[in-house]
Amino acid sequence: EVTVLVQNPVSSYGSFLSAGEKSCIVGFGFEVEFTLNTESYIFEGFEAVSKNDTSLSRADCVQFTLNSSDADVKKGIYKIKIRVLNETDDILIRPVCTLLPKISSISPTLEANGCNQDSAITITFNKNMNPESFKNSNGKITGLSITNGDDEDLSAYFDEPYFDSDNKTLVIRPLCYADNPKFLLSPDESKSSLNIKVNYTFVDVKDEDGLSFTENGTHNYKINKNFDKQEEVTVLVQNPVSSYGSFLSAGEKSCIVGFGFEIEFTLNKEAYIFQGFEAVSQNNVLDESFVSFENRQYDDETGIYRAKVRVLKAASDILIRPKCTLIENAEVTITKSEKGTDNISPADGTKVQSFIKREYTISFSPDDDYEFIRWELYDINTGEEIPNETYVTIAEPYESETSYKVTQVPDTGIELALRPIVTRRPQILSGTPANSNAGSLKDSTIQVIFNHDMSPNSIYYTKSEINSLKNNGIDYSQFLPALAEDELTGNLQNHYGYKADDGEVHFKNIVIKDNRTNGNLLEYFNAPSFETSKILSIPVKNGKDFPSYTQIYVCIEKEFFFEEDSVQVTLSSYKDWVYWVTDETDTSAPVLIKYNGSDFSVSKDNSSSAWESTASASFTLSDIPNFNFITNNKIYLKMALQDTGCGPSPKFKMILTKKGNSSYKVSDNFSYSYTLPYTDVSGTIAYYDGEIDLDSFDGGDDKSFEEGVYGATFEFTDQSGNKIENPSDSKAFYFAYDKTAPKNLDFAVTNGTSEDEYKLSWTNATDSDFSKSVVTIKPSDGEDTYYATTGTSQTINLEAGNNLEAGKSYKITVTSYDYAGNNSTYTYNRFLTGLSVSGTPASALYYVGDRLDTSGLTVTATYSDRTTKTVTCFTVAAFSEVNLGTEPEDTISYTEDGVTKTAKPSGTFYVASSGAKPTEKPVKLTDYSGTLSGGTYYKFGDFPQTIAKGTVTFSDAPVYKGWYLGSDGYFYEKCTENANHNNYTYSDNTTVAQASANSEKYFKVEPIVWRALTTTFDHDANGTGDKILLLSESELTDVLYYGSTSSRTLNGVSIYANNYKYSNIRAYLNGTANQFVTDGGTSNSYTIDWSDKGFLQSAFTRTAQDLIAKTIVDNSAASMKDADNNLEVSTSYACDNTKDKIFLLSEKEATTVAYGFTTYDAHGTGNSRIRVTTDYAKANHAYQDTTTAGYGGYWVLRSPYYDGTRRSACLVLYDGYAKTGSSVAYESWGVVPALCISAQ
């Protein structure tokens, strides 16, 4: 009998119907009833604990059986039967209840006077909560909103809600506490209180026990303007020390924290920019948590700035001041023009303090003899012009009165200045004919000489002027010359005047009339023209004479101009004069006179001798060296002319007649002509002293001036058309124009007979005027050596000890000349002397026909001047049969300028026969006789099979896949012999040594031959047979099925020795770790790790492996039976199906007639299951029958053999018999692999 204490809970969970100590026999029990406080708790059950230490459980002493009905539970009544299981008096029974979460209080409470506005809102729960359940996906507590009495959102005035440290109270603090406080009620506003509503909606929030609850409601309270702390501070509003401006009311201001006052500041806006107010303390800027500037009224136009200052936080000294920035400015000096009056504003030398983006007016008036062009910005220090809109923008730079503004302060060292640019107006130096007592000839040309190049538009109408005249009634036909309508939209001809309706002729800007009668005389004159840009000529019309003794008035209007910077610079005033004519005209031709003491001369240039005029040009080759030559399409003319009548015409004519072509052979004559202005014409004298550019000559019919033989003649006239020619008597100044240099042909430096000998060769030019070639050999530290040649094909040997010195660098120059002096030069600064290769080839193995992979190599050429260069356009020869099994010698060659050098990269690399390339794709064999007559065969993959011939030698190290390269270009596997029997021989009749001989042999890697068992194999067990099942035609090697006859244990399951899934031979075939270890089994000496070194990796490349299908290998009990289901099997021998690329056949597959096999017990010579052992397999201990021709060896199947031992696998014997098995640890079984490929 024991005593059990039934105890009412200490808190208000509820109560027992009958509490206290209860006596009870062990094994018996009693009933209790508990009523729960359902308003506040959830009943979780009862618990038994120690009376003395309630932290100790007594659950093993008591059994609880709940007897409450659903109706009882709904009322919170829980009835339970308590059975005592162990003898102890230390048992206390009590209920286990969990408190329901809810809000227990919210503050501040609603009070008539309101609470201080910095009071925090607190929502207190009855227990600790889970804060995360209150948050949204952004980590913010949700379900709360705070508004005023008008439901306006006040959330901006409160900080983010948070839970206190025990997670029981949710706190929302007003931003009065923040560093940048916000006040719900400004202390200085009229409103004294504000009603606040806290709206809460908590949905499925949780407490710390994970209990969810939902609660919503509204809590109201009122705030006043007070704070828990109210401090008074003194703020100094200080006028700035500099001339920023001033406050309307400055000085110290008393202020309660949270309250504010108004300030007003007037800016000196001429020099400063207002950027705002700031609060500082001890000259340090205070952040915005101390003072805020509100209700800002900033007026940039008036420069008055107002704001309300609110003190947010107490500080010992607060100073309010404006932030102003001095407007950037630059000093601009105004300077007058060199030519002009002092009428410049601002005055000359004024330094204007120019503020950024302010406008300043400038103006200038030049002297009468000068024209204003533009304003120029320049640097006083350098005098150099600065482009407009760099630092300064001039509004209208071409207007004499304009404005400017500084846009950027100039860089250090630049002093800005503005000055007007002027130019002198043009002047008329002379006008002829001049008035004289003797009078002038009636056909005298009027000539006006200016001191400046004048614009042709001084005498020719522009389009706008023509339109203006047309609007005044002048028809197109009245213009001189007549105007075509399309001219106004295209190119305008030179229209110099018009004929008015009254018949009078008018010239632009020119007046000519009878000084006595005032009658218009322009009808007597031809079109005016500028003979040069400074000489204006107005010729008299031929055959239209003035009345004798007419007094002629000439007026050149002020509007004659030239242009400068698009500004028209006119004469300062008009120019007029009078002359009278006699009754005579000019009939005398001009004459040539000496110029500076020299006769008329034509020459190559100013420093060359004058050419003689001759009657014709000679074209024999022997005369070519004596030709007059020019090479730059220019000749030089010196001459002077005098005409005492009307005076020289302002221009003369040069005529070129082509006599021969560029090969100095007679060609069709045709002439070029060109009219040239004199260098100067003054009164009766005209002269020319200068070059004549022959490229400007026009031969007509697209005949441009080109190389050839020419004769030059000249024609000179006076103003009346009287003419003189030079030379006369059908002579000419003959010369050849030749600008083409002779070109030598086939330059080359080639290899000589020794390493240090080179041959320089070329063919001389074939030009008719070829003169000579000169070869210069210049060492880097010595004198030039010359070789002059005039023949045709030329050769110079360059070799050490002759004309070269070993160890020196040379520059070789070949220059060809013609008689005109043209020359061409070919220079060999260097030529190729060596080639080297660095780096290692990207691949070490190649096949015949391949080229060296040079991606990892750097090829460097060495030159005669000892310089080097990395080259890429080198040649790589293809490997041939002569390279088999060897390292080729010079595999890279490079040729430059006829010199070829070769080199070989470092490192070891080999060349294999093209027949040794891996058999990467299945190839169907057409004439192959195999194990089944009429069967289909493929070669695919490669494996060592046949013993090497005795004549083959091998590489020192493996070259590919662990295989050696033979001298015949094929790969070989090196193997230590381990014959199964001492009477075995290889295919070459040599003996297979046993292991004791410790002998090594090489076996040739050859394509594996396979027989197609079926073309409809269902490799993935999906009911669609679409793969070809291949079986090797030979026993390829010997590998243990497992190596031990003992069973293993994996996860409590016994794994038999003949389990194919966990066999050694499966891991070998696929090149994997043993599945037994992979699945968690313990490794032993028989669980060999074949990862990446099995049959699959050895026999097939990566490309070939991708062509082999993964096959679901059937390892069921059904697969262990022969195809006719005669053999007895045990399901316990079956293992899981596997998924492999390479596998062994099963008993069923090896006896399937459709696969070309006989029944399991059929055997004898010719049986299609017989597989002959390769030489390589023999060397690896595979069995081979030696008693009967045509018999093979044993080869193993994947199927376990049922003999009760659980350690045997099925075998195919040497005669094809397939009804037997042997131990999986037997070492003589051959391997005949199978695989699946897609239809070929």
C-alpha cells in the first residue's frame, strides 16, 4: 500500500473535485476529476512527480487512463483513473496546463488633462510572446495603426514598434525621443491637446509556447504639449562677420526646448549666394537633432530669407548664422584696339570684377580708316586668344556694342582680357589712265590697283542683290550677262551689271561717264574683272571708240570690300578721277626687257641654270642623260615686259605641247594652256618671278598634266590685244617631267652555302632613264662600304671574312637612281639568322598526317642585328611514315625575305601510325569469318591482343593509356607473363612463360572484334528493343570474378561470393569502385578499386564510351536458367539488377538460339560459344585448350551457378559446353565482355 498526493495547482489553473493524499495498493488505482479554468488555460494532461523534488518525474510509477466524455471536455472537466505501478510513497499528481495569451493592459490611459506627448505607447501581454509571429516578410511588426481623432495617420511621428527584453511588452515610442525629433504638438502652437487612437489587429500571432491567438481593438488616450523634461536655452542669432548681409533682429534669444522663434535675413545678393541657415556650437556645425528650420520663405529675387527656428535639443551654446557663398568672379581687363579711338567702354585698361553669370556691357568705335571685326577674349600673360564660351561668353562677338558674362573662373595663371579686333579699310593706290596733258589712247583699259586682296563680289551681284533688283523691275534678260532662272538655286555666274529699260548700262559699284555732258559711258566698256585680287581692269570694247577728246569720269564706289571673319570691310570713301582721250589707238606690241639685269629665263628652279630653247626634242637613249628634267611638276620663270601704249595686259599665257610619253617615246602632240597673272604690273612694266605649277594646266578632253616630254612657249599681250611670243621661230623650251623613281626588282637575301653566308640579289630597273644602283653595307660601328652597279642582274655575297665581320650587325641599302635624280631605296636593316622554340607542345602524341599542335609554343626569330621577334606565320610539316615511333627533328620552319630557318621544340613527343588511331566508332566488317557463319561483325574499341614481333622496338616510357609506342607506329601493352600451363605458346609459336620466369612481353593493341547477337535488344527494359547487343569474338584477358569464396555482410544481409552486383569482375569491366564498398560495406583485399582504370577506360576513348548504351542488366533468377529452362536455380542466388555499360552474358543469354547459340549442353568443334584466348589473355593466366584444334578457353558468365555452395559462377567451357560452373576464386577464367550500341 502506498500514499499518493493529489495536489491542486498553485496558480489559477482550476481545481480537483477531491484533492489530498490517497492510499492505494500497488497495481490498483483510483479516479480523480479536475475542472479547468477554460477562460485562461488549456489542459495538456496530468503528470506524476516527486513530492520532495517536483523536478523529478515519477512517470514510471503511474499509469493514467482518461475517462472524460466529449461533453465533459467541452465543459473543462477531465476525469482520469490513476493506477500505481511501483511501490513508493513519493508520488504527487498534478495537472499540466498552458496559459492562453491575451492583452492584459495598454498605456497611456485616457486622462482629462492628457499625458505628456513624449509618453510611449505600451501594449502588455499576460505572458511572453513570440515577436517573430508579429512581423511581416520585411521584418516589420504589423497590425498596428495610430491616428488622431479625425483618423489622420500619425505613424510618421512614432518609431518602429519593438518588444522589450522579456518579449512581454510591445513598445511604440514617439519620435520626440529621436535624434531628429518630430512633435505631435508643437510647444508654441495654439492647440493644447490631441486625441490619439491606437488601433490593433493581431491575427494568428503566437506566444512563446506556440499558442496562436487573434485579438483586435482600439485604445484611446490624449496628449498635451508637455514633455517629461522642459529646458530653457539661449540662442545667439549672429550677424555674419563678413559682408554677407544682416539679420532684421540679431542678438541672444531665450527659448524653451521644443519651441521656436522667427528670423529674417537680408542678403548682399550682389556678391553672395544664400545657401540656407545653420546652427553651430563652438564653431562646430550641429546636426539636425539640435535645431530645425521650418516654414522657410526664401526669396532669391529680393534677397530676403525667413525661417522659424525650433530648438529640439538642449546645448550649452547655440549660434544661428546664414550660410553664404561668395559668387565666383574673375577679373576681366578691357583693352583698346591698336587702331582706333579711345571711344571704348569700359575705358582702356579697366579691370572689371566680373561675377559668374552676371552680364556686363562693352562697346567700341574704331577710327574712320578701320573696320570693327569682332571682340576677342585673350590671355594677357601669353597674348593667345581664348575661344569664346571658354571662361567667358560674349553675347554678340561681331557687334561693336554687346555684353559678356563670365561662366567659369579661369585656370591658375590665366588673366582674362577683352579687346576689339579691327582691320584697316582697303585703299586704292592708283587708277589709270591718269589725267595728263598728252591724253590717253582711246582703247586704254581702266586699271585700278588696291592695297588689299578684294572680294569678287565687289563687282558681281550676289543672289540676294539680284532678287532685290528683280523686285525693282529688272528682268533676268537685262542682266549682264543674261541670267538663267536655275542660277538662283545653283551656281551663280559673274553678273557684273544690267541694262535698264531706258537702255543705259549699269555696273555694280562702278560709274563711268562723260565728265562734260554727264552721259553714261559704260556701254563702251567690257565686263570688269579682277586680273589679280588687287588689280581691277575695265577694258574698252573692241571696235567701239569714244568720240575723240572725250573727258572720262571714273568713280569706284565705297562698297568695294574684302572679307575678314565674314565681315565686309569696305573702302573708307569712294575714289574718282578724270582722264581724256586723244584720237589715236594702240597698235604696237609689247617688248621683253631684262629683269634685274637678266634675260628671259626658264629653269628647273630659281637656283638652276636657264634652259636653252631648241627647235625640237631628241628621243635617242643616248640623249636622255642631257635632258632638262623636272621632278616636282614646277618650273621657274623670270621675265619682264614693257608696253608704252595702253600698257601690259595683267596676265600672260603659257602653252605646253606634249611631245613624248613617260618612256621617252614620241607620242601624239596635244597642248596645255594656262593664263597666269604677272607677279606685278606697274604702269608700262609687267614682270614675273616665281614658280609655275604645271598641275593646274588644262589640256582638255581629260588630258591632265602627266609625266612625259614637253615644249613650253609663252604669249604676252597688251591692253589693246597686241601680242608677242617667246621663243619664236617654232622653237620651245623642251624638258622632261619625270617624278617616278626607278624600281629594282626581285630583291632577296637568301641562304648561302654555309650557316654564316647569305646572298643579296636583285635585278636593276629597266626604266629608259635608269642611271645606276648603289649598294651600301653599313656596320653598326663602322664606315659605309659602297658597291656601284649599272648592269642588270646583280649578286653580292655577304659572308664573314669577306664583307661581313662575325658578331656585328649590318644595315644594307640598295638605292636606284635615274637621270632626273629620282631614286628608290630598299633597306635591309636586318635579315633572318636563326629560329628557336620555347614551351612544350600541347600534345605529346601524334599520328601520321597530323601536324604539331603549337598552341603551347612560342617561336622566336633571331635577326642579323641581334634583335628577336615572336613569329606566328611559321610552317609546321605533317608527320610522315619516316617519323614512326621516333621524335622528329626539325618540325617548324620560318621564312622571311628568302631566308629559311628551322627548329624543333623541346620535350618528348611521338608519332604513331594512322592505323593506330583509336577505333572510336563501330565499324561493320564485310569480309570477316567469325564464330558464327553468316554472322554480323563489328570492330570497336582497342585492346592488347597479339604478341609483338621480334623486330619491333619500344619507347622508354608509356605514351598513351599506359601503352608503349612501337617502332612500327603501333601501341603495345607491356605485361609480365603468367602462363596457366608450361606448354602454352603464342601465335608466333614462342612459349608463354610462367610467373616464375619473371619475364615481360609486349602485346600489340588492336581493334576488338565483336559479333552482333541481336539488333533488337531491349537495353532499358522499356519494351522497345532498339539496340545492338555485341559480344567479343575472343577471350581478351583473365580477371577474377571475386577472389574469395567467403560470403560478406552488408547492412545485416549476407552477400554470397557469387553475387554479380558486388563482384570484382563487374567493377573491372566498368572501371568503378567495388559496389560493395560504395554501398557501405567493409573493404577487403578482394574488393579492388578499378575507378577509371578498368576495361571500359582502357579499351574505349571518351568519344567511344559515349556511344555505348547503359544497359539494365538482368540478374534475376530467371536469367540464371538456360534459355529452355532446364537448369535448376535458386532465387536466393539472384541479386539486384545493375545498370552498366560493359557486362558479362547470363546463362540464359549464352544459350539463346536467336542470338546464334546452341542449347546449353551442345558442344564440340564449331560451337558458336567457343572463344579462343588471345596472346595477351594467355600471358595473364587464362586457360586455353591445347588438345583439340578449334577449341578455346573457359569464359565466365555473370550468372551464379547452383551447386549449394553459393560460391560458383556459370562457365562456358573450351568446347562451348554451358552446363557447368566453378569457384568464383578460380584464376583461369577468360573475360568475354558484352555491350550495347545504337543501330549502325
